[in-house]
Amino acid sequence: MNMDRNEMSKKIIENEMVMRKALNEGHRPNTGDEFQPLRIENEILRCMYFGEDSPHCRRLYTKKKGT
């Protein structure tokens, strides 16, 4: 994945909008649902965008590099 910061930000927002729409339509999030790939993608993108040491880089689904 070779994205610049603007592309990363745009993709994070697009993914969040898809998930928020589903929530507004009554979806109840759970691990393994159809939105899990979007949550994983957003986690990776946030860590790339903000940096591994940022509080915005919360590793719930993926491992930190080097661990």
C-alpha cells in the first residue's frame, strides 16, 4: 500500500462513513462481522498516518511491527 497522507485520511473517513451508516441502520458491531476488514484497514492506516507511538494508533486487531 503506497498512499500519501491525504489518501490515507480519505480512506479512513470513507471506511468510517460506511460503518457509521450501518450503525445508523441498526447494525450491531461484533468481531468477525462484514465490517471487520474495514476496522483492520483503519487500524493500519491510523498507525501509518499518526505513527506507532501516537494515541491514535491503537492496536486491537494487528500486531505492532517488531513484536
